[in-house]
Amino acid sequence: MGRRLQESDTTILVVDDDPEVRELVSEYLRDFGYNVLEADSGTKALGVVGQQKVLHLIITDIRMPEMSGLELAELAAQQNRDLKIIFMSGYFSPQQVGQRFLHKPFRLSELEAAVRTELAN
């Protein structure tokens, strides 16, 4: 039986083309002790996925220029099958996505609960 990940052992990639959202989410997760990486596009995020030896979770906006968060999730999963994904958007509904989803604007406590639940699975 593997040991449970501690926050300091966990690396999360936050992807959003809105710098305010990306920075707020990232800072909050850092305050909880997670290792946080950031990308402002799906293309840059894929580069991070390819370079990181250890990446546990991507939190991504769905609507972004160049590549959507849905496309990013599909391509990232091809590189790392164990990667967990949380989507966030103000324009989609959870039923449209079919995976863990945060509707913008969300409370930071909702973010924390979603991250903990996803990492526990």
C-alpha cells in the first residue's frame, strides 16, 4: 500500500490565460504547501507536462486561445495516464465536461476541497 501524498510532495500545474485567476489559484495552493507551476496557455502547459518528471494534477480553464482545456487534458493524459484534471470555467456546466469541475467564480474553499478529493482518488 503506497503512502498518502503530502501537500509538499504534490506538484500541481495551474493553466489559465487570465493572469489574475492563475495567480490567485496558484498562490492559494502554495499557501497550502503544494508545489505549483503555472502556464498561460494549453501549448505552454503541454511543454511543462513533457518536462516534469512528477506532476500530479492540472487545474485548467476550459476556454483559452490556441488550445482549450479539454484538448490540453486529452493530450496531457496521453503523456501521463495517472494525471488528475480539474476543469474550471464560467461558461460550461459540469454535465458538459464529465470530470471534476469548478464553476467560476468559485470559493477558495471549493478549490481546496476539489484538489484534496481529486488527489485522494
